[in-house]
Amino acid sequence: MTCRLYSPQSQLTAGVKVEIFAKFIDIPVEIERIPFDKWKSEEYLKKHPLGKVPTLETPEGCIYESGAILRYLARKAGKFYGKTPAETATIDQWLEFYNTQLAANHPRVLYGTLGFFTVTKEMYEAGKKDYLETLKIVEAQLSKTTYIAGNELTIADITLLPSIRLCLRLWIDEKIRAGFPKVVAWHERLHTEHK
């Protein structure tokens, strides 16, 4: 079974999570770079009716929304999505946490920093404050477990990684990092142990 992932070459789209995860599984995933001007093409709208990315084309049909794609691939691979209903629920909890808490701050912090949106200084500072408050919850979790949803790598880690990685690169300086030693260690561990 070969799947095709339609995703632009960008660290800011949800497709990056799927691209990272594809390196961990034994399911062939071919990446097709789709430029922005093709997202609303008649051909692509047949794959994703909203004309967004990512989309995974599978033998069973197309799947869109990065969380759904990650869950599909993890189920197909038989790993990274918990072994019990409770473990799976914990992973789902962190996937939802990402959507409702971390990603909610991206327009004010990441997209504003990179010039995709115009944000005021007040909006930017409020976004940073909210992001750091949310990151405290991640720090507390990582003080209890090796990975986000327990002591094994899961799609929850893969989901949170790109957002946290960009913030660490763009605006979380050494002074701020000192308050998040578990998050920094988790980030470094993912990059060294799971290349």
C-alpha cells in the first residue's frame, strides 16, 4: 500500500506533522509538493473539498485534516497510538490540546513573527504570554512522563513538535527556556534519538 501526501514545502503547514510521522512507520508515503496556486484547482478540490493541505490519498480514498491522517497512519502501522483505550484517549487528549491551545496562538505569535499576518505589539505580547502559559502545562506533563502522552513516543509528540520547535527557534530565548527544562530536553531528545 502506497499513500500520497499532498503538502507544500513549509514548516508552517499541518502537513509537516505527517511528513515527520511518515519517517517512523513502515508505510510508504510519497510526498507530492502542491503549490499554493493549485490548492483550489478542480483536480485538487476532488481530493480536499476546502482546497487546503495536507491531504493523504490512500487506496481507500482521500483523507484530510492532519489529525485524521496521523490517526489513520498510526492505526495502519499498529503503533504510536496507544495499546489500550485509555492510552489512546490520552493521546487524543493531547491532539485536542494542540488544536485548542497551542495552535490557537499561532496567528498572534508565529504567523505575526513571520509576516503572514499583521499583528500589533499588544497582540503579539498577549499571544506569547498565552503560549507560555500553555507550555507550562506541557512542562508539567513532561516532568511526569518521558513523552507527551506517556513513556513511549506517540503521534501526540509528533503533533506538538513542529509548533514548539518553531517557537524555540524564533522567539523562546535562553532566558525563557530556563523555565522549561523538560520541554527543551524533550525537544532535544526527539531530534537526537528519533532522527
